[in-house]
Amino acid sequence: MSARLVVLVTGASGRIGRSLVRLLAGLGVERRCVDVALVPDDSPCLHCDIADASSASALLDFCKPVTHVVHLASRAAGPKDPAQAYGPQFRLEVLGTLNLLRALPPDVRHVAYASSMTVYGAPERLPVAEDQPLRPECVCALCKIAVEQHLEEYSRARGVPACALRLSSVYGPGASRGSAIGAMIERALRGEPPEVHGDGSARRDYLYVDDACRAFLAAALHGVRGALNVGTGVGTSAAELAGLIARLAGLDRPPVFVPRERGSASLVFDIRRLAGATRFSPRVSLEDGLSRTLADLRGRGAGGSP
């Protein structure tokens, strides 16, 4: 990393954003942060809504020295009704991305976007490779696909290498107590068995947050293009996950299975494309990552009275 790097991180106050900013700081990389919320970092930060046209001038000035972009800004799950959810999701994901791309300097060297496993919906086969059909089943996935397409056109028109990293199930410190893993840990720390929705057979690819950040950095430094999966390539069932969390919490009780109306699809990634392009491979095992996540939630007071 001899050439000067100035990495713009959008969504820098989020779970992945905070971890990425720490990683860059530890490497001595100059960084610039954009978010609507405060960012726990001493680097320059622009507090703005990138989807708001009134932010365009400030964003343009702020991005002038930027060499690389990691675009993490996203919207937390909103209304379940697609008719209500689409507008706000589209505004931030699609309009926000278009505003960001317009603000980037002509000599920017790489753009990486945080896409999602949800673009595959219920995949036809496992492991899921990048050439499988996209089957979006939610508003978030529709917007992610739209951004991927806009990013591809931007890359072609401007000649700027750009990639969309389709993240698997990212977890780690800073996890919301309402997330699947956060809720399981919360119950285990209260001495209650983790809940599993459905029969527990659905397998997911759980990626530790620091490994996700390393993937973004690797993609940026190697000038990766196109859509690439980011995961571990290892599937863990919901029942296995609950059992592991209970054991790590010192709880000798089996999980509780809660019926659900709709089954959950298994999704495990084929990660060979990213590995071939960057030599990236995840470093943190699921057991180690869950131990760190459990310690973080315990430190934040999880496991107290509901």
C-alpha cells in the first residue's frame, strides 16, 4: 500500500462500517466517513443523507481526495408491506447511490458496494455461485439488484473498476439484540434455551464482521470488478447454531423450536471467485466469532430482565 489511499466509507456508523474504519485506522490508511449518525472515529466525517439532493454540493467537495470507496450505507428493515417499504428503501439504496457516484472524482480508483445474499432468494442449488439466477423475494433484494446494475453501468461508462460484494449472513460485535444471532444469545444469557424458528434444518453461511471488512479491503486493493460472493463456504443449520450458542453460554438445555408459516431457504456460498481474484479467505471460525459476539452482548448488558 505504498501509493496514497483515501478510502471513503459510507454507512460508517453501522456494524460493518465501524469495524472497517477500525481496520483502516490500524493499517494507517486515510479514511473519510459519511453517515447520518455520529461516527466513533477521528477521521473527517460528513454528516448527511446521501439521498437528499441538498447534500450534493457538500458531498462533491468531501469526495475530492477520495481514491477508493466502500459503499455500506443501507436501510434497516422497515415495514413488511412492500408497498410501504419500497419508497424509503429505493430512496436510500438507489437514489443515494446515484448521488454518491455523481460526487466521486474522475480519478477515483475503485468502488465497492455492499450487496446481499438476498438477491438469490431461494437458490436452486448449493453452494450458490454468482452465475445462479437472481430471485429477489423482498424489497431490499430488488433495490440491491438495481444498485448492482447502476454500478455496472457506471464502471463501463467511466472506466472505473467497481464491484458488488454479495454478503452472506454477517454477524459479530455490535449485533442488534433483535437479529437472529443476537436474540439467541440474549435468551442464552438469561438462562433460557435459544429459539429456533421452523425445524432448524435451513443452513446459512455465517461470516464474521472483521472478515467481511477484510474482503472489502482486498477487493479494493485488487481492483476487483463485477458481482462476487463473500462468505465462508460453510453451512450451519439453525439448530446447530442454537446448540453452539447455548454451549458457549454455559447453558445445558436444548433449543426451543417455534413453528413458522413459511420455511426458510438454505443459502451457502461458493466463494471461489473472490478467492481467485484476491486470495481472500475468512480467518475467524464460527465458534470464535460467536464467543466474541457473546462477550460483546454480555458487556452491553444483554441477558438482563426482558
